[in-house]
Amino acid sequence: MTLHVRRAGALDATGMAEILNEIIAIGGTTAITEPVTVSDLTEWMRGDPRSIWHVAEDDDGTILGFQWVDPHPKLGEKVAQIATFAKVGRTGLGVGSALFRATATACRAAGYAWINAEIRADNASGLTYYQSRGFEDYGRIEGYRMGNGQRVDKVLKRYDL
């Protein structure tokens, strides 16, 4: 199988929503607690002109994962905030690595100085993923309140571009 990474567009929102909704339904790895719609994702994609979205797909055009960054609302316009999602059962195929290579390159071109990742402290695979990309711990959010009222800790990691 060959992975193809490209900029995401509105027509990719259906495949991305399917991936994200399956992850949300399983629980335990994302702070997003309610299912998302195609319209939600399309609005997020259009929400900020500095957002950058990529999809990874196989030879048949099936989306295996996606990643996006947008300016962090509190850390300034030079800091990108990242989110990464891979299709359940299709992890370990290099999807995350391929997505991050494209995202880091695009972030540099867009003038970002570093990338912020906020990972649930109980998300072992997410912590490992960002660590393996070269992200370094720089802080923690204790008792973050998610949309469903659940409280979790988050590990803050950064990747200097």
C-alpha cells in the first residue's frame, strides 16, 4: 500500500467525520466528546485562513487519517495547535508520520514558530505519537473539563519549527 498525503478539502469532510466519530464513540483518546457532522468539519476547515488540513489516503482514495493545525487562541499567531486522527485499526502504517511531515513543512511555510499539542494524559498512544515526532513536554493542564463534564489531565507538548 502506498500512502498519499495531500491538502484536505471540503469533499474530504465525510471520510474525516467517519474516522473522528468512530474514535469519539470508543472514547478515551480525544477531548471531543460529541459526534461531529460533515458541516462541523467543513466549518472548522474554513474557520481560520491560517488553518492547514491534510489527509492521508491509500491507493483507492480511502482516507486513513487526517491532521490539522490552526492558530492557538491563547498562545499567539506564531503558535499552531495540532490535532491528529487515524482510522481505527489502521494505526502503525506510517499514516501519522506522513501527515506530520506534510504538516510541519506547511507550518514553516505559513510562518508558524512552533506547534502545540495538548494530549489527554490517559492517551498513551497519543503521547507516544507526539513524542516520537520530536515533541517535548513543557507543561500540564490539571482537571481539564471536557464537553461531557468529564475531567482529564492534559500533557502539553511543543515542537519547535
